[in-house]
Amino acid sequence: MSIRIALLGAGIMGADHARIVSGDLPGATLQVVCDAFPERAKAVADECGAADVAADPMAVIARRDVDAVLIASPDETHAPLSIAAIAAGKPVLCEKPLAQSSADCLAVMEAEAKAGRFFVQVGFMRRFDQSYAEMKAALDGGELGQAIMMHNFHRNVEAPANFTGQMAITNSAPHEYDVARFVLGSDYRSISVFQPAGVDGSQTGAPVFMVLETNGGQLVNIEINNNAAYGYDVRSELVGKKGAISMNAPVYSRLDVALQSVERYAPDWRPRFAEAYRRQNKAFLKFVETGVPSPIASNCWDGYCAAVVAEAGVRALAEGRKVPIEMIGKPAFYR
Amino acid sequence: MSIRIALLGAGIMGADHARIVSGDLPGATLQVVCDAFPERAKAVADECGAADVAADPMAVIARRDVDAVLIASPDETHAPLSIAAIAAGKPVLCEKPLAQSSADCLAVMEAEAKAGRFFVQVGFMRRFDQSYAEMKAALDGGELGQAIMMHNFHRNVEAPANFTGQMAITNSAPHEYDVARFVLGSDYRSISVFQPAGVDGSQTGAPVFMVLETNGGQLVNIEINNNAAYGYDVRSELVGKKGAISMNAPVYSRLDVALQSVERYAPDWRPRFAEAYRRQNKAFLKFVETGVPSPIASNCWDGYCAAVVAEAGVRALAEGRKVPIEMIGKPAFYR
Amino acid sequence: MSIRIALLGAGIMGADHARIVSGDLPGATLQVVCDAFPERAKAVADECGAADVAADPMAVIARRDVDAVLIASPDETHAPLSIAAIAAGKPVLCEKPLAQSSADCLAVMEAEAKAGRFFVQVGFMRRFDQSYAEMKAALDGGELGQAIMMHNFHRNVEAPANFTGQMAITNSAPHEYDVARFVLGSDYRSISVFQPAGVDGSQTGAPVFMVLETNGGQLVNIEINNNAAYGYDVRSELVGKKGAISMNAPVYSRLDVALQSVERYAPDWRPRFAEAYRRQNKAFLKFVETGVPSPIASNCWDGYCAAVVAEAGVRALAEGRKVPIEMIGKPAFYR
Amino acid sequence: MSIRIALLGAGIMGADHARIVSGDLPGATLQVVCDAFPERAKAVADECGAADVAADPMAVIARRDVDAVLIASPDETHAPLSIAAIAAGKPVLCEKPLAQSSADCLAVMEAEAKAGRFFVQVGFMRRFDQSYAEMKAALDGGELGQAIMMHNFHRNVEAPANFTGQMAITNSAPHEYDVARFVLGSDYRSISVFQPAGVDGSQTGAPVFMVLETNGGQLVNIEINNNAAYGYDVRSELVGKKGAISMNAPVYSRLDVALQSVERYAPDWRPRFAEAYRRQNKAFLKFVETGVPSPIASNCWDGYCAAVVAEAGVRALAEGRKVPIEMIGKPAFYR
């Protein structure tokens, strides 16, 4: 019996999810594509063979021919749609962020806890990436000794026109907050934010550099550089007392020409994390089928943690000082 | 309407195919798993959720609830099963080799031509690998200038106990013959085979080194080294008049420990070509659905070409001299 | 007419300098090796064919058969010996640091300025390293656009038993302060220091992570990790608005064995910077011969700058906050 | 007492040798630069501070103020000048080839044997390259197990206008013959030569591919591609029964720009082998000083071996077949 998935949001991310559901997930059916722009919903539905299109996500969530929901609509809709899905008893794969504030994350968590079972998987897909998996395995397997530091770099070719340093902290960096926390197995206790001077934080694509301290005593350094120009490039290195492990972004060929040996960068994130998205969505399907959440995937608590860090980061940027990260105690439901 | 696939052969390759069909191919159903050993068929069927098991491949091919056939049974069965599938009007994805001799390949071709449409896709999956795709694109796009040489290396950790130099030529090297021919777009006209002295060709896992000349004037060099010990490692470089392009086998991390910086090899081919198999099998599914063969995939003619080269290679090894490669003219059906 | 060089200090660094002078510097003679331990002086003098040994560095500086002085004695002697050499009118290649405090650096600068010509080259040899030269050339040539950030990593296998986080800031990091300042062409205005928690700064080899802001608005990040265990490893990346350039430490071979592809690290700095030391010492010889300082080499002003940064870094570590870096105006003599 | 060296030949190679002698060899003096073109001799002498220039190499060899001779004059002069130096009792560093035929090599060997001591070091500088040293150490140290194959690639940007495939065999490939023989510790017994069709062997820069069999049972494969266009690129891999080791040409930086990650090739051999030349010439100086030949360097016997292989290679190319390599027994003098 195929799982009937409703896709909420048919933008770039939504269309990619539609392709994965229809092209890579045996056992799933792309039942309905919902978007405020009907032509966008229709284009994705046609390309991916969805049975139906719709415009009202709340109505879609309620449909009896929908078993699960994939939220890829604008950020401000994530929390209310997740809560609606929980209320309807339907599992959710929610693109990051879970919500636009930690308070809103708490609201989703409360809804989930009240419902008494897990419904929401948050789309921090990097946890499913092979590189991070190997880094985590090296740490957990003892090859590195005790973790000391983690260096993380996120570079994009070009940021959207309205992108600020604050948005780097709230929109781009949460992937880093989550995956470093996942790899290290530790929460954060402080964040400091630096910005190249003369690069006004309100300007387009302002890069930021963050130093986070974890409860486990590690440093997590994060460069977010959304106007790096040269290519989409995510790097990470985990340094332990006995050794270190670095991400190798997979490259498939090397071209020798004109006195150069060249490996190519992609202009966006999709080739780099295509396999991670596939694995993530397969894990979500299994979660829907079995009711057992993936041990790897992020849940609402993880979504909340990322939101708290982002909020502290915004303050650290504004105030030019190290800001403590204060989280609620982990609710019993998420332990 | 899902395509119902019968898997013939539930060994290592067959089990991998079953996993792909059941785990990565929406639109396909693993209908029946057939193997001479019932418990092997059952194990694969259970793991991958196949509806049925069977022991007689001819009977399976004839079943009305089977739409297409995936042949992963022993080499000597490939040709007769392919011919049976053609006779039954069912598309075939046949693991390489298409047949154990070029004469048997011709028999399959004749059956197919007589049937008047394409039925058989041969499992030279490397054509779907991203590295070879990038190499071919660089050549076709003019970045390399005219092709001059191609260097190919196939290394395995350990060969089966009965593996001879002749088997390296007939069983391992056909992947290289096919993919180099695919990338270069040219057939072969001669083959020379060299073997490290003191490594008797009848001995286990004897390495061979081959130099092939193409009709396009290129050299294609192939090392087959099935007892390379250090890891599964396939490499390729294409050299043109303006530049060269090399395969980069994707690696996901790099470990620094004990005065070493380490990247790991897998012990077998599966991680390296997992994505190529997936793409290949998706192309097969599309072929079944549309009746239009993949423009990338190998067909019977390609299977024949590989067989002819292997036969010449065996003679070149035995006679210690360059042997011409003589093929029939390409039948009109395959042009 | 060969330049007669007196080597002051015959420890590890001194012995290496003796080898360079005697083995790589045509036009130079290792005239005398001076060390408080006579047997150490003698061992180096014998190995490198020095004419004489001595124990009193002040007397050596005064000798008429000494044309120039190479200081590789303990840190606390650097400033007084440099001042003595200036007084004797003899050029000095002084191992870093120039002095143990910025105040002492100023004293050497005053002596030099008073003498009215340049006498002292400071041994920040990384400026002569090919990697940094290529990084600087890429920046100066406009390939990177405006510089934004520089990431620097210094890792040693094992620190001496008494090595503290403070020493990482004062003894190891000055190489980084100097070379980043050289590459960027900008002085520093603040420093922040972070340390993995639970790694007490007074403990052996405590790693530190520093974020420096330059007057040019760049961030310079520095990891000093003297107990990195896995190998001697210096890395650097310079990030600009149009692109980035990374150091590739040269490696000469790659070993494939036991499911690993291995490149080796050296256990100490010598192989990595052997060529930089040779180039530095050749530049010093040319300086002695011509009286014109190398445009690349560090002088007393550069030595002072590094000392000021180190002092601010120590305060930043102790006080747990960002500390401004306050330097005197650049004296006319050094402009 | 400085060794007074006469440089015979002030072309590109000669000028490089002059720079090494004057700039990197304490203990050596560039006494006289000799070239048929006086202005060329003068230019090199002026740049490198040679005491004198000359035009007649035989007269130079005879000069009492010359202790040793460095031959970098045209190939046809190598043997007669070497013989003259032997007759004059003066050690020789002779650029490769030792002679233009194996017969002429024998004449030099006879002169040397008759003189009763070693005089000639042949300029196969690759033996002093760090990469080959590490490859040889890995083999000799047992890390690779028994050697099976060696793959060698020699690529130049552009060949001189008159360069033929035959010249690739006689002029470029001897470096490969010698260094592979040095690493493997085995002589050759056959050679086969292949050439991309349509690339006439008499044409400019025709690439060749050679397969050599050694007495130790290994295959040595050599690509000579002097019009490779993309850069100067020498590669080598040694494959053993337990593992393999590959040359890593040292690279000092990596530039990320315009969707590319770029490492640069040099347009000629000089950066790649600068250090090997320095080491070679230092070894020669030590040989002159001590009378004991370097255990690494090539001698006349090695020069003869390379010449024999080249001659067999020319025949193999002309006759299109595997040609046996027949050498005289190794004279007692060279054992």
C-alpha cells in the first residue's frame, strides 16, 4: 500500500522533493502538489506525475487521501502547517527551519508531545550526507580521540539581493549548527560572531564568522559566506586529540588543460547534497511506514536547538560580544 | 501501472539488483525472484519484498504477471535466457556478458532483429557512471581536442581462487572494452596482451596489460589486476591533443592520524558503482515503459563487440603477438 | 671574498642554520659556532666544517674575522645580542622572536635607527615559502578580489612538557601573525582568543583559536594546536571576494595499501619549510653583501608588530574578551 | 680548497647548471664557461660570476685551473668530451645521453675502465628526485610486496618543430628507462612500441607508448607525449603485489575561482626537477671531493643501458613488433 504524500510548496526545494518522491521512493505516491501559485503547482505535478494540485495547504492536510505531508512552503508557514499536520495525525517532513523563532518551535513541540507520538522530521538533510556520516563514525569509533574543535565553511556563489549578515546567521548557518551538534553529540553554550569590517551586516550577502562553544568543551567555528563567488562549497573538519577528519566533497573528474589541473564546483547545493536528500526522504518514508523515527534525522527538539542558537547569534552580532545560549531543559518526550 | 520485473539469479549481483528494483525504482515491482537454489531466491525475495519465488527461469519468463526480465544468473545462461525473453516479447536487462562467445552474441542479435524491435539492454553499467560521463562530455565538447590515448586500470583486492589471466581478459576487461569504446566512439582493430613474467597466465589472478588500437587511431591501454590487494580501484584517463581528463573516484572524507593522511578504498566494486547501477536500472525501466532504448546503454551489438575483443585478447595472450580484431559489419538493425 | 658568519646558538635551529650556511650558501663561511655548551658548539662545528668554536657570544660578535651574525640562541638573548651586533656594525639574522616583549623590540629598533642603517633581518622564514608567495601573488594580482578572511592552522605532533596556551600565543602563533600580515599587507586592530573548555590554559600544549581583525577589515583566524598528534601540519587559506587560494603542502608520493591511500606527514617542521629557510638565508647573505634589505624579509618593525599582537593575545586569553591591538606609529626609519 | 668546475655548453641546460654551481654549491667554483658561441658563454659567465670564458672544450678540459668538468654541450659531443676528461684525469658530470649510440657508450666505458677509477657521472637527475626516492624506498622496504608493473608518463607542452616519434624514444624516454631500472633494480629484456595511428612517427612530436619487460619479470609502461599541450607533467606509479605507490608532483597552492578549483602546471621541467638537479650536482661535488661515486647516481654502465634500450625501441617502432634488448655482460669494473 503506497504512502500518499502531499507536497506543500512547489518552489525550487519543493520541486526537488517532488522529483525525489516520484523518482526515487518506491512505496510513496506524490498525491497532491499544493502551492499558492496554481501554475507552479501544476508544473511540478505534471513533471512528477502527481494525481492532483491544490492551493490551500490546510485543506490538503485534512484530505483523506493524504497519508503524510512534506512542507517546503515559505518559512513562516512551517510551524502552523506542522501543527496542523500533527493535529490531523499525519507525519511531516518539514524543510528547515522548523519555525522562525524558538518560541514557535516550542509550540510545535508542545503539539507533538500532546499528541503523544513523533510526527515531525526536520529537513536538516546533512545528517544523511556520507561525509558527515564518516566524520561521526570516526569520532564515535575512537579514531580521533576526544573532539576538540570543528571547522565549518559554507560558501555560496551569490546571495539573494536582500541577504544580510543576520540572515546568514538565521537562514544559512542552522545547517551548520545542527550537523555539528549531531556529529559532536553536544549542545552549545555560547556564540560569538565576527564580521569583516567595512562589510556592513545589513548589506547583501555579508559574510560572518562564528565561534561557538559547546557544553562538551569543543569549539565549533563557522564561516558563512554566501557571496563567495567561486562556487558552492561546503567544508568541514573535525579535530580530535588523536587525529582529525575532513570532508572531501566528491568530485568525479579532473581536467588538465591550458597549464591548469581543474576540478569543477557546482553553482548551487543540489549536486553536493542530492544523495543526502534522497536518503533523508527514504528515512522519512520508513518513519511513516513504521512509526519509528529515524535515529539520524532531526526532530522538533533539534529544530528548536538550531533556532535558539540563531537567536543568540543575532544578538551576538548586534552587540559585538559573546552571548550565552540558553535553552530549556530537554522535555521528557524528546529524551 | 507498475512494471513487474522477474529477477533471474539471486547471487551477489542479483541481490543488488533486487535491492535497486525494490528500493530505488518507483514504477517497478519485484514480481518474482528465480534461482536454482530456492533458499537463495527466498532470502532475496524476503529482503526485498518480492511477491514470489521460482526455480525455473524459462517458466518465469513465460509468466503472464512478468513484464520484463533482469538476468543475473550464471554467464552461460545469459544468451539462452535473453533469447527466450525476446521470444516472449519481454524486455531484458542482461548482466554482462551478453554471451560467452561472439557467436552466441550473434544468435541473440539475430533473435532480436527478427523480432523487429529492441529488447535487450546489456549491463555495462559504467556508461552511466558520472566520471565516464564527464570524460565523454569533455571529449565531445572539444575541450580535449582529438583523442589520442586512454589509460584504464581495473584493480580488485583479490580474485577468486580459479581466476586466470585469460579470465581477466574475458570476464573483467569487457567493462573496459565497452566503456572506452563508448567514450571514444570508435571500434577496435587490434589487441596486444602483456603479462608480468613469472606470473603464469593459468595462475590465480594473473594480472594482464593490454594495448588496443582503435579504428580512430587511438591507443586504449588496460591494466587488469584482480589481486591488487590494496583495494577496489578503477581509474581512467583520456588524453587528447589539447588536454586530458582523469576519473576521480569520489571519496567522502580524509582522515589524519598517526603521521598519515588517509583516504579509504572499498573492498569491492559496489560503493564505487552504486549510483551507476541505479541510473542504469532506471534507464532500463524507462526503456520498458516507452519502448525506446536508452541512448547511453549498451545493446546486443555492444555486447557482441566486447565479446569479439575478448576472443582476440585470449589469442593475443596465447600467441604472444598483436592480434587483429575482426568484427562483422554492423547489422542494419543496430545502425 | 666570502662572508664570515658567526652562529650564536647550536641547538636544533642553530644546527639547521649551520647546515644551510655550510651546505647551501656559496659565498658564506661558517666562521665560528658559539654555544654555552662547548660540546654542542663543537659537534655542529665539526659536522659543518666551521673554523672555530666559542662560548661567549658578545666576544664573538666583536671578532674581526666575523662579518655577520646568525642568532639562534635562547629567546631572551635575541634582543641584547642583536643590539650588540648593531653596535659592532654587523648584520644580523635573528631567529624569531626579535625580543620577548614589544618594549625590548623597541629597544632594538632604536639601536638600529640610531645606527642609521638596517642591520637586522628577523627569521620569519614563512615569507619565503612558495605557498605563501603564491597566495600573496594571487591577492596582489587581483585574482581573488578584495581579501575578506584568512584561515590559518598550525599543528604540531606534540608540545614540550611545559607548553601552555599562553605560550601557543607568544611562541607558536607569531609565525602566523607575521605571515598573514605580510600576505594581507595590513596591521591588526583586535584579537579574541578561544580555548576548548576543560583544556586549562596552563596545561601542556593547550590549543587556542584566535580571531584577529585587521585595519583593512579582514578577519584572520588562527588555530594553534601543538598537540595535534597526527603530524606537523600548517595550512592556510586566503578568501577574497572573487575567489580563494589554499596552501598545498607539497607531498611527493601516495601509497596505496591495506584499503588505504596514504600521504605522509612529517613529525616536525623541517621538511615543510626547508626550502623557505634556504631562501631566507640566501636573502640574508645578499643583504650582507649589498647592504640592501630583502623586500620580503621581516625587519625589526615586523618583529615588534608580532610582539604587540602576542601581548594583546595573552590579555585576551586571560580576560576572555576581545582586546584592541595598540601599536606605536611606524617610525620614519621603517617607512 | 674549492673545486674548480668547467662548464662545457652554455645553452638552457648549461645555464641552469651554472646557476646551481654558483648559487647552491659551496665548495665549488665556476671556473670557466665554454661555448662555441662566445656571447652565450659570456652571458652565463657574467650572470654566475665565472672567472673566465672559452670556446674550445678540449683546451678547457686540459687547463690546470680546472678540477672537474660539467658537460652540457650538444649530444654528439658528450662521448668525446667525456673521454677527453677521463684522459685528463678529471671527473665529469655528463648531461644525458652519455653518447648517441651504445657503441659510443662502450668507448667511454673502456676509457674509464682503462683509467682504473670512476670519472663519469651521467645526468639522469631523476634518481635524486624525492618522489622516485620514496617509491624506491617503499619497494625496498617491502611495503609494496614484489614489484609487478610500473606506469610512467612524460608529457611536455610542445615539442621542438623537428621532433619525431623516434626522437621521443631516443631523447625523451631515456630518463624513464633509467629511473624505472633504478627503482626496480632490474634490466630490460624486450621493448614494444605503439603509436596512435594517423600520427606518423616522422611527424612533429608524435607520441609513443612503450611496453618494456624486465629480467625481473615486471612490465614498465612508458607514455612519451611531447605535445601534450596542457603542461609539463611527469607521473609514475609502481604496482606491487601488496600495494602501489604513485608520484605526487609537488604543488604549492590551489586556487578556487570561477567554478573551478585549479592547480597549476609549469610550462617546462625546471620547477619540477629543480631540487633533483641540485641534489645531483651536490652528489657530483662530493664525488669529486672524495673520489667515491654516489651510490645513487648513474654511471657509464647506466648510460650504456639506456642507449641499448633506445636503440631497440627505434627498431621496435620501425618493425612494429616486440624487440629483444641485448646488452653485453656487465663489465667487472662496473659490478
